[in-house]
Amino acid sequence: MDLELKDKVAVVTGASKGIGLAVTEALGREGARVVVGSRTESPELTALRERYDIVFVSVDLAEPHGAGRLVQAAADRHGRIDVLVNNLGVTKPRTSFVDIDDAEWQRVFDLTFFSAVRASRAALPHLIADGGGAIVNISSINARLPFPMVVDYSAAKAALSNLTKALSEEFAPRGVRVNAVAPGPVRTPFWTAPGGFADSVAADAGTTAQEALDEIVPQQMGISTGRISEPQEVADLAVFLASGRAGNITGAEFVIDGGQIKTT
Ligand SMILES: NC(=O)c1ccc[n+]([C@@H]2O[C@H](COP(=O)([O-])OP(=O)(O)OC[C@H]3O[C@@H](n4cnc5c(N)ncnc54)[C@H](OP(=O)(O)O)[C@@H]3O)[C@@H](O)[C@H]2O)c1
């Protein structure tokens, strides 16, 4: 299927690893011109830049002007923007709601929610001026299934899913589609980095991080397929939504969780 993304200009936030990296690769493979932002450039991203039309912008998206700077870099470089993927989102395992102070709430909201607010606000005038386009927000099943272990992140993702709908309503008449992807657990550094969620589950279960991800997490979370998702699977869905083939899909949220959410 031709996704009609050749030569389209796409901006991806938080793209040096994990899902953002996979989205960048999928867009690059489709022939899009991709401008990506994160604080550091990973070896995997450097390798992708050698194969595809990808520009890396070193940016801290916690800073109020970071997202605007990334979007402007794309517009300056290519003279247009067609796609924005708001991928950035962060959290860490929490012991209790009462232990999270204001600064931590603010940090999680800045990175998980306000980075998308700011990037969307900066990109929308370009998307509209260039004949319409698409925003894809990487939300989470935690937007509708809040876990105490990630209470702040769950609230920020709920806000992002809500924003998705509001933006889709306002900007559909001007040719901009806004959708969200809501993954369950995905095998990325979010889980696998030292001190991440796999280590936390492994410590509780008295096992290794690998076994925690392959067996304990799917069991404990009731994932019907028996496995967590791979970054490429999330990227494929996001890139389809970004493409003209999804031309009449807007204001929708697509869950990719192996059947973890049991309600209709
Ligand atoms: N993995 C999961 O199980 C899962 C499930 C549901 C939803 N999601 C969502 O999917 C999205 C991607 O998650 P992931 O698992 O791929 O994340 P990840 O592996 O932790 O990667 C995070 C990315 O964000 C960048 N980043 C972090 N802080 C940044 C900052 N201050 N400024 C700019 N970039 C920053 C990192 O690069 P640098 O460190 O170089 O800056 C990295 O490229 C997030 O929105 C997450 O909430 C993930």
C-alpha cells in the first residue's frame, strides 16, 4: 500500500529511541523528509540518518521554547510541514501518590502534555498553510486505565487524549486531522533501561528484567495475546494515521495493547 508520504515533511518529538525512533524509521522508509528532536542523538538514529532524509535537532522539550524551535527548524529547512508526531512522554515508577511533589507533577506534564501543546501550536499554522496535514499523538492506555504506579503520567495522557479530540474538532474544517495511538506496554527503553519498569517488576517478582517483560508483565496485565507490543507495531499504526490513506479518520484513538483493555 502506497502511504502517499513521499517527500512529505514530518516532525517527530522524542525520536532518539523507542517508539519515536521506530516512527522515524517508518516515515523515512516511506520517503518522507523527517525532522526529529531529542536531547541526544543515539547511535541508532545516526545510522538511520545515513539511510533516509532525516535531520536531527538537539532540543530539550521540557523547555517552553523547545518545541517551537524544533518546528521552526523543520519549516526553515523544508519550507513546509505536513505531519507532526507528538511522541514524547515520560514517567518513572511511583511508590505512592503522596510521594510525588509539585516539581515532579510539573515535569511529567511538561514533557508528556505541554510538549504536545507547544509543538501543535507551533506546527498548526504550517499544516494549515500547506494545504492540510496530520497530527498523531502517542498517548497510552493509561489515559483511560490509570495506574497508581504512574498516577501523574496517567493524568497527563488523559489530558493528551482529550486535547486530541478538541484539536480534531477545531481544525478538521481547515484540513488537519488529529488522532491518537494508545499503546499498552511496548518493548522500549521506557521499560528496558536500567531502573525502568522491567527492573521494578523483576524486583517484585524475584526474576530477571527479560523474564519480567516476556512473562510476568503480560500475565499480570492480562494481555490476551500473551506478549507486549514491539515499537515497530506502534510506528506502523502511527504512520498509517499520518498518511493520506487515513484521510477521513480524525478525532479517533486507536488502542494497541494485545487485548489488555477488556471493556468495549
Ligand atoms: N513503552 C511503552 O510501554 C509505552 C506505552 C504506552 C505509551 N508509550 C508512549 O510512547 C511514547 C514513546 O515512549 P518510548 O517508550 O518510546 O520512550 P523512551 O524509550 O523512553 O524514549 C524517550 C525518547 O524521548 C526523548 N526525550 C526524553 N526526554 C526528553 C526531553 N526532555 N527533550 C527531548 N526529548 C526527550 C529521549 O531522547 P533523549 O533522552 O536523547 O532526550 C527518547 O528519544 C511516550 O509518549 C510514551 O508515553 C510508551
